[in-house]
Amino acid sequence: MDMLVAYLHKKGINYKALDISIYIIFSLILAFVVLQLLALILGGDEAMMIVVSPSMIDKLFIGDIVVLKGPNINALEIPFDGNLKNKYIEGVFQLNHSEEIISTDKGLVKKISIESLTLNDINYPVTKNGDIIVYQSDTSSRKIIHRAIFKLVADDGNFFITKGDNEETNFYFDQEKLYDGKGNSGRITNYLIPEDEVLSEYWFKIPKVGLIKIWIFDFVGSIFGR
């Protein structure tokens, strides 16, 4: 960068704004190359991501930078005799849950908390012992970072059931309907997640540093959104 700026100055092109632009562009290119190399070394889809939702509280918070590695995922295993590709979880398992009506800033909400799954008369409890993974939501363009609760070992491969840790917002599995007490529902992803579609696995986090980027994008968005 210094050589390029010095060369331009020698040619009579001496503008402070241009010099600053060159340093910014080269810094961005260097950061991109470094992140791509890190992703290649660590074996994941990308080296880092910033947490932008509260769905993994109390483990991950908005603004945390999560360092990722190639997936080698541990979760409670459930053997399944048959195929699971493009299957809905509610069509395969008995879901055991509790219900309660809670008051939120959006009104009354039916909180449905999944406690366990039952298959072939075997009960599998929901815990937070599984690894945290990153996968692509098939209902949006977002990458989701949630915990793998179960690993389903089927005839056509391995599949994961995932869920956010936050008990105040993530009552149900990602593949399940979310009820607000008024009949409305939504899905993060439609089907059980195939193992070969898992992008990365959580390694460790750098707390709150990503808030700087979030604040910058919020500020820019507020300007251009007027």
C-alpha cells in the first residue's frame, strides 16, 4: 500500500482522500484473504461469524464473534430404521412437551417447551449437551447457529435436530412450528438437517467485539433508510 501511494505521489497524484481510500480497500482485501485462509485451515465454511440474535443466550450474546471449525459434531444419538430425508420431525417422533400462557410485550403467548422425544417406546430427553453448529436456513438466506440436540442415525445418513438455548424465545425445535397463541406459526428450516449440509461447528467466542460492526451497519442503514 505504501509503495502504491508513494508511486502515485511521485506521478503528481496527491490527494488525501485517495490515499485513505487505497488503505481502506487494501485492508478489506487483506482481511478477506486472511479469513478465507483461516476457514481453509480450520475446515469450516467460514472462519468467523457475528451473533445477531438472542436465540443462544446464555451461551452466546448479540455482538459475540464466534470462531468456527470444521464440523465433527457430538449430540445424543437416536438410531432410526428407515429414511429421514425431507421428513418433518412431528411425522417421525412423539413430541413430549409442556404448555403455558405467558405475558410478553406482544401480548399473551403460548409457550410450548419440548422436554423429550419418544421413538419405539424409548424416551430421549432434551438437553444442552450437544455441540453448537452452523447451518443454512432453507426458508431464508440466513445462516443459523444453534445447538445440535439430537443426531439421528438413519438408513440414508445422519440428520440433526437443533434448537436455540434461550428458554425465553426458543421454546421449540428449529424444524417445528412456533405458536404465538393466535394460530400463527413459522419455521427456521422445514426438514431435519442432513449432516452433509452442516457448514461449521462452534469452537470459541470473542465476546461483544462484533457490536462495532453491528452499530456501524445500523448507523448506515438509519441514514439510507430515511
